[in-house]
Amino acid sequence: MQIKSRLYILGMLLFLSLGPAFAQKILVVNTFNPTYPWSAYFNLGLRQYADEKKGAIELYFEELDITRFSDPDKIENFASFLAAKYESVQLDGVIGNSDQACNFIEEKCGFATDLPKAYYTSNLEYAADNVLCLDSQYALGIRKTWALMQSVFPEMTEVFLIEGDPATSATVAAELASLVPDTIALTVFKDFTFAELEDRLKALPPTAAVVYTFVTRDSEGTQTIPRVHLSRLAEISPAPIFTLWETLVGSGTVGGHVLSAIRTSRELLRGIEEYLQTGSFSEDYSITRCMIDWTAMDRYGLETGKIPEDAFVINKPDPFYITHAKLILVVVNIVLIAFFLILLTGILIIIHSYRKLRTVNAELSIEREKAQALALHDPLTNLLNRRAIEPMIQFEMNRKKRANAPVSLLIIDIDHFKKVNDTYGHDVGDIVLKRLAETLTEYRRSTDLVARWGGEEFAALLSDTEESQAIVLAEKIRKACENLRFEECDGITVSIGVAELIADETFDSWFKRADAALYTAKKTGRNKTIAASGMDPETAGQETGHELLLLHLVWKDEYSVGVDIYDHQHRELFALSNKLIDAIVNSEGEDTIQAILKELHAHTEEHYIDEQNYLEKRNCSLIGHHKQEHIRLLSRLTGLTQDYAEGKTSTYDFILFICNDLISKHILGEDALSFADIRM
């Protein structure tokens, strides 16, 4: 009996070890790079589906990145690269995302003719039994959206269609014209300026319904980001706005039966899986889904009770038992104390369930963070992407309106980056982008946000920063980039455009001023910092004063961990850091500076020990990692203090570590996570 059990266990271990070898290997080719919202959602859907299959599917991702590599020779080179890369991989299927990727797979890659392929296209068709093509299904989407509009908005008397991209607007307009009865007025608005569109929207009655298609530019050629543009329109429109695209939901629109990147990619992967099992594709694939923003529905007084049961609803208010969880727990505790002896067994069961719930919540939190990181971070540089930083930009613009808090924007572009790619190859270009991202991260302050805006262009959002201060910071970044050295290629330089937000200015205007300053820097010799106001770096340095004053820490409410004693200790660390900055700026004696450093070190060490004891007593699950971070920071402080005394590190870098790593980042990172953990 024991021998049989051992053989069974060995067999299971062998099966598990060989499991990945039997996984279906699927190659995914995206037309655009994964920072695009559609590509990010598309890839997210694939990964979710593969995770659900628990190792039965293995995905390989490649990006045609047609916006950067549209040259035919580069396309050919990329095809040769893929052929060599996957020569030894036995692929089971290929997925193409958008027309260019599909054509590239069919015409350039030379895969086996019987290899199953699944494509998302706008209008392509391939006459082969082993090829699945799912098109955009705009007609189906608008029919179902129209049915939704009638259901949730019975008071509707007018439909106002905003025409944008000609490729889709004509289909939407034609389909709406066939659906809207004569009793409801249908207006198709096109060939407009953005100002004209806003005026028309403001004049609409509340009984009108707006349908928004993708708008990327107006009749004068002014460009916009559809999601940002839609957010602006939603703020001023008295009428509810519906749309047909998943990537636009959450920006103020009610939603609709939208074209879903997540649903599309999952259906394509399901199709290949069915083909591999049965030798054919089924007929029931759908790439749309009903998606509703509850907040927008409530704002316009639409009938939320008519939302379809299968709709994906965002921003729905939490139920009573969640919003009043603390009050409920107090009542339960009072009851448990009163009947402690009788309900002892029940209490033990509740404790066990609570621990299990914490474990489940921790696992869900990890998965949520993975999904957010995938959607909001540039995979090459690990910086925020444009989609992630846009709401943060809006937040700072609102702070400017409320409190007149200064905020500045840097647009940073690598000089002659195309030459780097053409001379040394895109792999080396990627190395340059990563090093630049590391430099921007190293030289940013704890309150600064850095993002990859697109291609070789980066953006930095500097809160509570006037233009003169922003210019000084930009110069430090520019000089740091100028000093970068690479084994793979020559050094690089960057040009930087700087603009401080003007009161009541739109984001489009603000960005255009920073971008125009960058363009001036490029045209007048590159490797420059140019401010939108015309202020030169020397004047900015004189207005700002000593560069260390840029690192002066200001306590904000979001730094609070919710425990008074530790918030007080954190504020004392802020005060000691600022005291050290003032001593250096005012050229106080070395004895005074060393005394402040000694006090800062002692206070930090005492605070760390006190904080660790508090978290341990409350069974913080992150305490091990938290302790290691304390040890690392104190060791680094000791080493840098010695280096500073011996002149081996600059004053700015030394103070930057104290302000950013030792204090601000630690409070916003490790402390925030640990104190949140004990409150779960």
C-alpha cells in the first residue's frame, strides 16, 4: 500500500513538472505599442483568460508598433527577427490585434498554412477555415446602445451625434438614422471647432441625448486626446453622453453597448482554443458588452433600475453594510461582550473566518495591483504612462483653481533619438530610454510625477512648483542626462520645455505652451531648457536662490498614517530635515551641521524602533519587509553621512536622499502599506 502511494505521488509530481510543456503556445502581435489604451486593455484580457486556464495557455507578446516602425525595410527586418526568435518554438496559434498586425502576419511572417489564426480587424477578411476574423461590430453596438438609451432615458426628445473619425462616424450616423423615429429629432454635428462644439452642447436641453464618436481633431486641425476631450464635454453638457468604446467609459459618459478590447481578446483566444479542440471555429463570438458609469447615470437622473443585468457597472455606490461597517462592528462587539460565555464557540468561528477573509483580501489586492500596473505603467521604463498621469494632471489643475497652488509641467525629449535607433538598433534605443527613465526617477523630488508621454518624449508634473523652480530642476535633469555614458552608443542630450499653469487655463493650452518651448529648444541648438515665459535658467536660479531650497519639505494631509504619535514623529523628521537644509543654505558652521545630522540620525533610529514595536503588537503581516527597509535606510544614511563629510557626494544628492528616500517615500510607501494592513 505504501509503495502504491509513493508511486502515485511521484507520478503527480512528474505530471506537474511536465505541465508547462503541454501548454498551448500562442503568439500575440499588436499593431500599436502596449501603452495605447486599446492595446493595454487587449493584453489585459488575454492575460486574464490565460490565468483562468491555470497554465494551459502560454502567451508570447510582440509589438509591431506601427507608429514608430512604419518603414517597409524595418517591417521586413522585424519579420526576420520573429522568424529567428520563434524558429525553435512550436506555436499552436497566432492572434493579430488590428489591421496592420493581421496583414503583417499573413504577408510577412510565413507561418505554417494550417496554423490557426484569430484576428481583430476593421474590415479585413481572409478566406481560410483556420482563420477567425472579428470585425468592429459598430452596427450591432449602436443598435443595442439605442435600445439602452430608450430604456434608461424615456424622456429623450432629441439625439445629438458628434461626428469624429470618418471611418466610424459614417457607420454610426447611418445606423442611428435608421433607428431614430420621426418623433425624435436627430442632429449630426460635424466639421466643427472645439469652441463651436462646446457652445452647442451648452445650449442642448436636458431631454437631449448625446452620442460621442472618437474625436481626435477639429476642423482647424487642433488635436485632442479623446478621453480628455470627453471629460471636458461631460463637465459642461446638460444632456447625458453615450459612447461606443470601452476606453472612453469612466470619463463622464454614461456608457453604452461598447466595443470592448478585453472582450475582443478573450473571444479571439477562446476561438483558437476551440479550433485546437474541435478543428473549427464556432459562430457565437461577440466583442461588445454593456458598460455603464453609475455616477453619470445618477448625475443626469437616468433610470438606474433599467440597467441590464449583464451590464458591467463602474462607480456604483457601496451597499449599506460596507459604508457603515465600523458602526456595525461596534454593535456586534457589544452583543458579543454581553453574551461572551454563551457565544464563545461562535466567536472562535468568527475569528477564523476573519483571518480567512484577510488572506482573500490580500490575494485580491495583489491581483488588483498587477492589473493596475499593467494598465497604468509603461512596460519598458516602468514609469507611469500617459493614461495614468492624466487624472493626476487634472487633480493638480483643480488644486490650482481651489488654492492657487502653483504647478509646472516639463516636456523632455531626447535629441536625435531617431539617429540612435537607426545607427545602433532599437535594442540600444530601449537601453537609452531605460537609462533616461532611471535618471528622471533619481532626480525627481518625492512630490514630482514622471511619465513616459510617448516614444522618446517624457513628462514631469511638478506640484507646488513655480516656473523659476521648475527651470532649476529641469537644468539639473538636463545636465545629468548630458553626463550619462553608454557602452552601447554615444552619449545623449535632452531638450526640455517648461511651463507653469496659468489660472483658468485648459490642459490643451498648458501643454501646447510647454511643447512650443520644447520646439524652440530643438530649433535653437538642442540640449537646452526653454521656458514658455522666456525666463532663462540663470535668472531662474537667481529667483529660486539656493538649489537645496527646492527640497524643502512641506507636510500634507495625505502623509498621515492615522496614528497621532507617529504622525507627530513624522512631522518632527520633516522639521529636522528642513533645519539641516537651512543650516547648509545659511553656511552655518560644520559643527552645527554635524550636530543636526547626529540629531536626525538618532531621532530616525528611535522612531523606527518605536514604530516596529507598534506594528508587531498589532500583527502587521508586512513587518518583516518593513524592518529590512529600516535597516537599509539607516545604513545608507550612515554611509552617505560619511561620504558627505569626506566630500565624496554632493550636498544636493545627500539632502535629496534624506528628503526623498529616508522620509517622504518611506512614509508614503512602507508606512502607508503597513498601517493600512493593521486596519484591514
